[in-house]
Amino acid sequence: MTTDLESVVAANKAFYAAFEARDLDAMSAVWEHSDRIICTHPGWASLRGWGQVAASFFALFQNSQHLQFILTKETAEVAGDTAWVAVDENILQSTNATTVAAFNLFVRTAGGWKLVAHHASPVSDSTDT
Amino acid sequence: MTTDLESVVAANKAFYAAFEARDLDAMSAVWEHSDRIICTHPGWASLRGWGQVAASFFALFQNSQHLQFILTKETAEVAGDTAWVAVDENILQSTNATTVAAFNLFVRTAGGWKLVAHHASPVSDSTDT
């Protein structure tokens, strides 16, 4: 018996697995294909709707080097038919590593938990503003 | 009769009104006071739980200059007892302006819609990475 929390954590892992593999089909399976979804890559303006979001991953997968995600400080919460995961993405890319704070929102659907929002932002060395 | 969408948009406005007014009591009323809340200020690591989140606003309100938020590109979605707002915060501060992409997640409670996640990140001039 898989709990909701386990299913959400698995859906979150599938997102990063698709990202690492640069697998657009797997990434497509993670997301809800609707107009209400939001994706904010680090430093980017927010993208809205599956068309814009899919195009961004297509571009990232074409252009970027291989990224490896080491996930830390993961917390997951389920609230009815919605769930969210906050996690630090420690991204290893050739010779450098950066830390990105990410927030992922999922909704329960007939086809399982689907991603409706991903917001990722670079963490500065200092938390002073 | 106020719709859910109108109530969520109002709750989102109350967050920015409290921020502009540097009013910790008003900010406190906006948030759910629980361990599951998440707040990621631009460039900061994610803060978890009302204790950390409240402390961050206390520090920001003490230290920062007056901020004015011009909100653009606001979209709001209600999904059962959860709702989210994505919005661009155009922040005016003394002589400069910056754009921050924000994502705010609310849950329905007996006391109205309460904020459970706020993630804000600076938008670079270019969307290339």
C-alpha cells in the first residue's frame, strides 16, 4: 500500500529523473497539460501553460550540458488533492555546483499526481539582502 | 457573494499590503501558523515553519527601506481547498526597480484563505541560461 506522501515523493523524483535524462517524453508525463500550470526556471520570467513549459524544457534539453541533481532538505506535504515538495537542488555541471531552492506543486488526478507548478531560484551565498 | 477566486485574490493583495506597510501583525494574519509553510525570499534559502518565516519578515521590516510593489501578470487558480497565485512583483525602492517572479500558495481554512508558501525569485534581463 503506497501512501499519498510516498506517491508525491515518487512524482517529484520522476521530475528530476526526467530532467537529468533530458527526456522530454518523461518530462511530459510528469506535468499536467493545462493552461493553469506555471514554471519558473532560475532567473527566468514565469512561464504559463503547457505549451510554454514544454518549449522551455525542449530548449533546455537541447542546449544545456548534462546536469546532475543532488536533492537535499526535501520536505513534502499532502493537503487533500494537492501536495507540495520543497527541496534544494544541488546542481552539478561540469566543474561547478550551484544550489537552487525549488518548490513543486502537485495535484491528484485520475492518472496520478501531476506537477502544476515548479519554481526554482538560485540561492546566494549570503541570506542577507 | 464573493467567489473563491475573488477571496484568493484579496488574500494575495493583503500579503503585499502587509509587506508594503511593514506591518508584522497584518503579515501574521496572512500566513498559516504551522510547520508546513515555506517561504523563499529572492536569493535566500527556503525558510520552513512560521517561526523562521515570521523572523524573516521581522528582519526585513526592520532593515529594509520602504518597498512599493506594482503587481503585474497576475494569474490565480482555485483547486478545491487550495489556490495559487503567480504574479510579477515590480519592486520600486528609492531609485531603482527590480522584477521578481512570485508564486503564492493558499489553503482554505475556517479563518479564510491562508498563505502556506511564498516563493520569489529575481528575473534576469535575459531568459537565456
